[in-house]
Amino acid sequence: MSYKNPSPRRHSRLSTQVRVGVAAVALCFVTSPVLSNPLNPTVVNGTATFNQAGAVLTVTNSNGAIINWDKFSITAGETTHFAQPAASSTVLNRVLNDPSVIFGTLSSNGRVWLVNPAGILVGAGARIDTAGFVASTLNIRNEDFLAGRHLFVNDGNAKDVINQGEIRTPAGGSVYLIGSNVSNEGIIVTPKGETILAAGATVSLIDSATPGVKVDITGAAGNSTNLGEITAEAGRIGIAGVIVRNSGQLNASSVVSEGGRVFLKASQDAYVDGNGRIVTTGTKGGSVEVLGERVAVMDNASIDASGTGNGNAGGGRIMVGGDYQGKNPDIQNANITYFGPKASLKADATGVGDGGTVIVWADDTTRAYGNISARAATAASSKPRANASSMPGARASMSAPATERPAYGCSTLPRSTSFQPARPIRIF
């Protein structure tokens, strides 16, 4: 088995197919009936009152209210606002007919859930401003919602979730986009909170901070893609699915505290490509995981988990294809990992402290050609670790252009390349 760098023509064709697919799905939403503010509510749990004043629909609901809507769309210039008892309050909106198309404003001082198997599009120019937001085309039972069990299941007809607008929460808020396929092409901001894109037949959110969102995937469907910008200052960003791709910006960095966590987890392929960028810099570097059966960090993609602070600060941790020598049972190992010549992985200590850890791993084949850097702030700091390797007997190729070689040397060892300070640079 071998893995080669996709030719420019093939990569362009793949990218074109992705763009055409996204455009086709978006067109389905656009050609669906676009109605004014949500229509014909029925309260099935808790209490809610409804007041329409011009272009503004105000819903005043109790915590845990469940509302069935005949249709739920918001046109440009219109606003739907949920007034809730507290920021921790939640309302579940279940849509019975037609896709939800939002081009206007959805706001709340609490958390808003929108469940619509027919599809959800947050269109260009739309704004969602809530304490928390869940958009799912996978169903959740009322009793699970009320019990705090976040189990979402595709009943067989779940469509896609697409964000082309702007979704924001205050500090500590969360955004979960869940569907048969999920794409972010807009902006999502959850400072010190969490953003998750999850695609699969069954999605279960269990203690999403540790170890991350659990996604049970069956069948071949379930693509999660980020083409836009997701920012969670000192927070967490996760993308999970059968095929996972980041060609946009994922930023969990912080200027005043430790960097956050970003993970890409795929049951098949995980890509960071194009000009895709992942940043978890902070006073101490954060963590980044890019995991799947086949993993690629390619084109002009970059991952940075550097530390900028003092004291015990230092670089963070980057894992591409697995953990050190593939020995961590809690971390998924790739079968094939490709790290392109123009891509970069960095876990430096730019202030005071030790260099971080960068791992590029595959059980079968590793092809690593890009720039890996895990510099310590000073020569007196302890050694960083940068490793690109495969299982005994597997294939591993490592090289880097002279202009991209790290400041610290590397020794070429059987099945691995380890970067350590104060050694001559020699990369094969």
C-alpha cells in the first residue's frame, strides 16, 4: 500500500467536486419556499407566549420548553427573539415541514435548539446571537432533551446543515451543527466555549470537553467541512465525521491564557488542505489532533500550537495520524499519513519554556516532507520532541526543503525522524 501526493489536476478536481456539491445543496434550500418568521407553533412542553410586532417575533418561554413549528424560517430584515429566564435556559424548536432557511436574525439571552430533518441553512447575511445554539437535522427525542441526554439519531431522512452567515455566543457559549453532512462557510465565534461540527447517522455529545464529542458513524455518509472561520478563544473546536476537511481557519488561541484544543476526527479521511490554518497558540501552547484512517496535511496548510508566555509556559502538542509511536490506546491511529512539502507544523516556545511535541504517525505508511518545528525558547530549556514515524516494517519517508528546515537538527532513525537541539541538520 502506498500514498502519493495527489496531483494538482486530481486535487483541483476533488476541490471542484466539493464546491459543486456544496453549491447544489445550497440551491436546494434557496429553491425551497422561503417564508417569514416561524409559523404555527404548538407548545408540547413547558410554557411559551408569542408576540408578533411588525418584523419581530418575540417568544417568551420557560426553561425546557419544547415547541413544534409548522415552518421555521426567517427572511432578511426579520427577527425572531426568544426571551428566556436565564442564560442557562434552553428551548427546543422542532420543525415539522420544509427546510429552515434563515437570512434574518435569530437571537436569545438563552440557548436555542433548532431540529429540522428537512435541512437547515443559515444564509449569507444571517446573524444568530444566542447564549448557545444547536442546529440539527438528526432527531432527538423529547425525553432525551429534557433529561440532558444529547443523543441525535438520523431517522432516515436527515438532510444537511450549512452555515454561510454569522453565529456568535457570549463567553462560555457553545455551537453544535449536526447533520448527515455539515458545512461551515461563514463565521462562528464562541469565546472560551465550544464549537462542534458533527456528521453521522448517530451523534452523541458526551462530556464534550473531555475527551471530545463522541460521534457514532454508520454507513458511508457523514462529511464535515469547514471552509470559513471558527474562533473559540482559549476554547474548543471539533470537527467529526466520515470525511473531515478543514480548508478554512480554526482558531482556539489566546493572548492571555493557555491555548485551547482543536480536533479533527474522521472514520475515513481527515484533511487540512488549501490554505487551511489551525491555531491554538497561547501563553502555553494548546493541542491539535488530526486523526482518521487516512490523514493529510497538505498544500499551504499550517498548524501552530506555540507558547508565548513565561514561567512554565512552552509549546503545545500536535498529533497528526496518532500519538507517539502509535502506542496511546485512547488516540486513533492512521493507516496512511501524508504531510506535504509546503505545509508546516509548529509547537515552539517563543517566550520562555520548553518546546512542545509534534507527532506525525501512521501504522502503515508515513510520507512527511514539510516543515516541523518544536523549538525551545532557550538552549537551556529541555528538549522538544518532533517525530514522524510508522510501525516496524512499514514505509516512512521524511524530507524537507532547505528553506523549511527547522533550527534544531534531526537524526534519521529506523522508522522515525526525531528533532532534537544541538545536532547537525541532516534530513533524508
